[in-house]
Amino acid sequence: MKTVLMVAEKPSLAQSIAKILSKGSCSSRKGLNGACSVHEYMGTFSGQSVRFKMTSVCGHVMSLDFIGKYNNWDKVDPAELFTKAPTEKKEANPKLNMVKFLQVEGKGCDYVVLWLDCDKEGENICFEVLDAIEPVMNRPYGSERTVYRAKFSSITDTDIWAAMNKLGEPNRNEALSVDARQELDLRIGCAFTRFQTKYFQGKYGNLDSSLISFGPCQTPTLGFCVERHDKIQSFKPETYWVIQAKVLKGKESPLTLDWDRVRVFDREVGQMFVNMTKTSREAKVESVSKKEKAKQRPLALNTVEMLRVASSSLGMGPQHTMQIAERLYTQGYISYPRTETNHYHDNFDLKGTLRQQANNPFWAQEVKALLSEGLNRPRKGADAGDHPPITPMRAASEGELGSDGWRLYEYIVRHFIATVSQDCKYLQTTISFTIASEGFSCSGKTLISPGFTEVMPWLGIPLEEAMPVCERGDVFTVEEIKLVERQTSPPDYLTEADLITLMEKHGIGTDASIPVHINNISQRNYVTVENGRKLKPTNLGIVLVHGYYKTDAELVLPTIRGAVEKQLNLIAQGKANYQQVLQHTLDIFKRKFHYFFDTIATFDLTCTVQWNQLSQKCKLCPSCTLMFDCFSQAKPSRLHCAGCDETYSLPQNGAIKLYKELRCPLDEFELVLWTSGSRGKSYPLCPYCFSNPPFRDMKKGMGCNECTHPSCQHSLNSLGIGQCVECEGGVLVLDPTSGPKWKMACNRCNVMVHFFEHAHRVQVTQESCEACEASLVAVDFNKTRSPLPDGETQHSGCVFCDPVFQDLVELKHATMRHPSMTRGGGARRGGRGRGRGRREKKPKDKMAALAAYFV
């Protein structure tokens, strides 16, 4: 009997597909690598009885790297990496022993069916799998075909069986386009990264990261963010004036009119027009127009649009969004989440897909109405020839998917329903007036039919006051005319959604790689993600981009990478030669590298000037224009400023890192975070205050958790909760970095209290407990994981006295290595954290101590 080996991209996919094809009758066992299972069953293939073995890989089997000696940064000239340095394929994750696992399972098999993801990366993995198993498979008879490729877009019975009954072949050209991208990114990225990292490390103190990376896609992505930053910094507001007129008719509410000239930039001219209009106390209606307009339903959902909406509306980063979408896909809830297509083919079963959502209470009414009245054909979008648009494939509930999973799934469902709904229709009424000789107008919208906005209410027509009933020739009384001064405003920082749009427009990355590039510039400290998912460049990111602009702007502009992406797409389509594209692109960047090498002095000078200018505005050390060197690993731990040759002490026996770029309100030093590990305590501190106590009741070596500043958000007064249960003078202080496993820790000893696990927010309030004088805390839980009674998600009370909180608090002893934390001292002064615990006796058992304290 012949054997068919089938390989999917992930273990969960293999299990789902095997379950469908075997109709639930497969047996399963663990593979030799322990990460992948093998599902076996009997069936028919090409008209004969066979044994099926379904297994998987875990993403890419192989990765591209230089051979051993070329990975030595000190002995290899980066210029050699463009052409001279040989590359080799290595196992992507050696611990998985994936090649050996595939060879063991593939040995003696007669056929292979490849169920890898249906995109270019998936095609590339197909050939990685074939390279591993073809040498150990049984030899075919004559020209017998042994390799098959399954094409599918969702994990449903219908789609999987359709793919099995229409097997094709893997696409060599698409795989080669991925090989080309991998080699280009490796050679170009490593050459520039190694050179600039070695050149600049230590030159500007904190212009470090241990790695100053360059990437053909990453750097233009950063360039977009810095370009917007530069526009904000160079923006000069201009003052302008508008005429604001209010008119009324009878006893109706006054109307505010818009000036037809919009605005003027000369105050005297504006005042002239005001004086002219004030000569008349009447506003005459010149025309009343009413037009029925439509707000179009959305196009079908593709990856880029999903990423944009998830960031702007759901507050989820692109990489996190893709991880959730992939999980929803592998579990069978949505179709394949990587697609450029936003058009449904005529044969797509829209009605069947919609019918699956008919029983969900959130949108059942709208779905049933569509099913009974008839679906509206989706708008015609673009068909990229890859996968159908992202579509819900089966019904789900919030309990099944979890918080973020449900929010993304809910949006995908609502978007799909909207695509088969009617457009939103409304009536726009515009009334034109003249006051003296000046023209004014006002307009309003009246909803006629909500259409798709019933399921996407956030896109609906806002409710407005009804426009007055009038006709041409009617006269309104002028109630007020005044000249209003305003200023032009700068653009805002790019949001992730804005950046995704720019990357798509300029061809930087693919729908699969865009989230990776955005995540990279954040992880490498080139940008920070601010409120509203806005991307603000750091000093390091700004300096690097300005340096590239000064030496070779094409390194950071999107034009050259966009052209390379087009060439890679031509390889995938079989219209360009793999070797020619690879060689031509490497030649271009090799010349650019040599020019960058020759003009590094210009880059260096630009960075020096830029760094000093930026550091004067935003610096860790206020007494100097240079940033700190990174945290010294030598003992004792300390921070050193090379600019003014000052050294600052730090707590010992722990890890130090910057604390969210937050600053001390007293001296403008950047705060750092000290932590003794995941099981221990952590607290922020100001390096200057740590050595120079700012208040009389403070001693050297105190962090923010002992600082008596009356209003700082990091101080004891803001975060202190109550007296320690075991030591004299200690105060239990909330650790604001500990969520979602929240804890408060004593600022003197190693007592630590875990509480409110999985809470969304824990905040110390200004109110105190009447019984023990401890500060009350306000806790906000996610509605799906709230332990509060009756499904409540919010509660405020005393950690020690409130019966609602009793089961949510657990005393522990921290894993402590910091000797200064056991020092004694006087009681804290000030109102925050002065809880009077009833501690007549101090039981030896720590749980008994906690119980006694909580009486």
C-alpha cells in the first residue's frame, strides 16, 4: 500500500485539516522533535487505497546566512558581504530538528501533498520541505507525478475538500522571489548595519543600541516617521481671521453661518468685511438646495485595511493584529488573513457565509433582514489573484475568542455584513445667504436610510439639528457678526494606520511584512508608540535619518526599495530572471555602500550636530548636551555621563533600564527602572535624586517609592497604599509596571502583595479608608475575566478592609537581592500610605500575619 505524506505550515493547521479529511477518524502521535504531531488515517488517492500521514512544519524550515567565517564582525570587511561572502541555508530553528523529522516521516512515502499557506512565503516553504524529503521518498515509476500543492483560503470542510480534489503544483517563481528578497535583505542589511554599528558605537554615548541597524525596508519606513516629525518641527503657525455670523428666524434657534471667503490672513481686511456686513441687520436667503447623497458601503476587507482599522479604531498594533488574525484563521473562524484582494468573485457564496451569522444577537436583526430582502452585490474592488477578501467563516462568541480575538473577529464580521448591505443615504440641505454684499451659507444632513451603518454605526451620519424651513427670498435677523482670530495648526505625528497607508502606496514591504517593519523600528528604539498609536521618532531615529539624507537620500527614500519590490514581483510572475535581478540590485547597493563609506565623515558631522541640538532639548543629563552612556555592566552598577564626566550611583544586584522616557519633575533627569527579577520587586528612581536627596526627610539611596514629593505621579504620595504588615516604617507601594499580575511591595523590606490579577487598570485614589486610613484603590477588570460579583467590572475600596477584595489579595515575600531594601528608618511623613494596621502581635506565619492585618 502506498503512503501519502501531507505537510501543513503549523501544527494546529495540520490537526484541523486531518480532522476534516479523515472525517474525525485519524490516529495521532508525537513526532521525534516533540513540536509536531503526525495524524494517520486510511483513504483513497488517485483512485487507489493509501495511507495518509498528515504533519506540519513550524514556519520556515531553513534560513539564509553567511558561512561561518563571514559572521565574524572584526575580521570581515562589510563590503565583502555584497558578493564575495558565500551564503548557505541553515535550519531556521536547530532545536526543532525539522529536517531530520521530515526525513523520518518522508522516508518510504510515495506522494507528498503540500498544505503550506497560499502566499509567496508558503511557496518558498514548499520547496524547503521538498529539499528535505525528496531524497528519502520512494522513486516514482517513469514520469509519475509525486508532488502536489493544495490551494485553499479557509479551514472549512468545503474549502479543504475542494482543495484536495483540485491539487496543483508548487510555484517555483514565487519561491524564487522570496529567495531573492531574503538574500538582498541579508547582504544589504548586514553590510550597512555592521559598518555603521562599529563606526558609531561609543561615539555619542547613548547613540547606541548595541545594534544600529539598517534595513532596505526598515529604513524607508523610519524615514516616513522622521519626515513627518521634521514637518512638525519646521511648522510656523500663521494667524488668520474668519467672520462668524449668527442669524435666526422668529423664535427658532440661531444658525451659525460659514463665510464664503472662508478666511483672510490680514486682520484689517477681515475687519473691513465685518464693517461692511454690519451695515445690514438682515440675512436674505438666496437659495435653498436639497440633494440626496450616498455614503458608499466599504470594499471587501484585505490585509492592509484590516491592519489600518485595527490600529486606528481597536488600538491594536499591526504585528499583534496579524498574530490574532492568524490564530482566528487556524481555528477556522476567518479566511486566510494575508490577501491584497478586496473583490469577491461572482461564484463566492455570500449568502451561505451571511447565513452563519444569523443567530448572533449583536447583528442577527440586520442579517435576517438582508437574507429576507436580498443581499446587495459587493462593490467591485481589485483582484490581486491571491486569496479572497478576509471573511468570517463560522459563528463565534466572545467567550470562545477572548478579548482581542473577539474585537478583531467582530470587526471582520461587521465589515463583511456591510459589504452586502445598501449604501447609507441622506439628504443634504444647503442654504445660501447674503448679508449686505457678503455671502454666507450653512448646511445640514438628514438621514434617509442608514444602510450599512446599522452594522457599522461609528461610520453613520451624526445627528444634527433640523435645518429651518425656508425658501428663496426669506429674511432672517442677524443676531451677531464678529471677527474670530485663529491659527493654522501643524500636522500630527503619523499613526500606525497612516504609516501603513504610506508603505502600501510606495510599495515598501508586503501585506505580510509591513507589520514586521513597523515593529522593528519600535523594538530598535527608532520610534516610540504614543497615545492614539502615534509614532514619534526618538533622537536616535532622527539623527540616523538626517545623516542618510545628508550623504545619500536614496538610502532612506522609498523610491529605490519600491523599484526593487516591483522587480521581485516580476520574478514571482515569471517575467524577470532571478539571478539578473539579484545581481543588478546588489551592484546598486554595493556602489551606494562604497559612497557611504567614503562620505562617512559627512554622516558623522551631521550626527554630531544633530545629536547635540536634540540633546539640549531632551537629555538624560541636564548639565550636559550629551546623552548618558548605557548602563555600566561593571560592578558597582552606575550611570556615567561622558559629556560632563559625572557618575551617578544606582541600586545594586538588579537590572536597570530606562523607564518609558519619563522624567523627574525636580531635575528633568530621565527615570530608570530597577528590578530584581520577575518574582521580585521593581521601582523607578531618578539617578540624581538617588545620590542627592531632594527633601529633608529623605536619605541617599531612596527611589521614587520612598520620595515624598507632594504631586509627582511616581512618588510615595501618589502610589503609597498602606503600612507594611511586617516591618516598622515600611509602606506598601503600588508597582505600576506589574500589570496584569498586579502587586504592591514594601519600600523597606521584602514583603510583596499580589492582587487583582488580570485587572485592566489599578489606580491609587485620593480617598482614604475610614477604618485604617489606607489609600483606596480603583480597579477596572475586563468584562470577560472579572472576578467581581454580579459581573461588575469596576470597584473602588480598601485593599485591607473591603470584603469584595478579600479573595483577590495574596501576601508573598519577594525574591530580593538588594541589601539596602532591608534598612530600617522612621515612618513616612505625609498623608499618602499612612494606614494604621492593627498589629498588636506579629505572627510568625506570613499568611497569619496577613489575615490578622486584614481583620
